[in-house]
Amino acid sequence: MTTTLLWVGVASLVGGIGHVILAKGMKVVGAAAGSPLARTLSNPWVILGVALQAAFFFIYMALLSREDVSKVLPLTTLNYIIVAVLAQLLLAEPVTALRWTGIGFSVLGVFPVGRT
């Protein structure tokens, strides 16, 4: 179980960073002129974000080979905290108290799942 929790933490970190980096790249794509497809495929932030999301997916698949999906998926809600913090720091997104409250409720709801 400890190994599973460690890998869930790694997956959540990799996935959360991937989400934010992908968002950073897509904001650049949306603001620029020219072909959206060409801009997307040539943007290093998008490429890195996709690579991190792929890494998350492969770690997640490995986790599913060891544990129940009804246990693994809820544990990845750590993503929500990582994304909110990084979005504030790297993308200057406002994360309101109400949004933090919602994230908190989601994460707190996972504790009973992790204990089973």
C-alpha cells in the first residue's frame, strides 16, 4: 500500500505539472496568429505538457494493474491542489477562497477511500 501511495503521489505531481504547462502553452497558441494546429504542434510548452500527461497516463495504467480503479482514481485528487498552486504561481490565475474550499472538500472526501 505504501508503494501505491508513493506512485499515486508521483502520478499526481507529474499530471498536475503537465496540466499547468499544457495550459501555459495553449494560452500562447490562442493568442498568436497563424494556423492553430501548426502553433500547437510546434509549441515546446504544449509538447512538454503532453509528454507529462502521457507519463501520468502510463503511471496510472501501472497503478491500475495493482489496485482497484475505485481506489486509485480518487487518490489522484491531489492533482487539484498541485494545479491550483501552480496555476497561481506560474499562470497568475486567481484561485479564490471558494475554489480552495471546493478543492478542500474534494480532497477530504478521499481520505476514507485511501484508508480502505
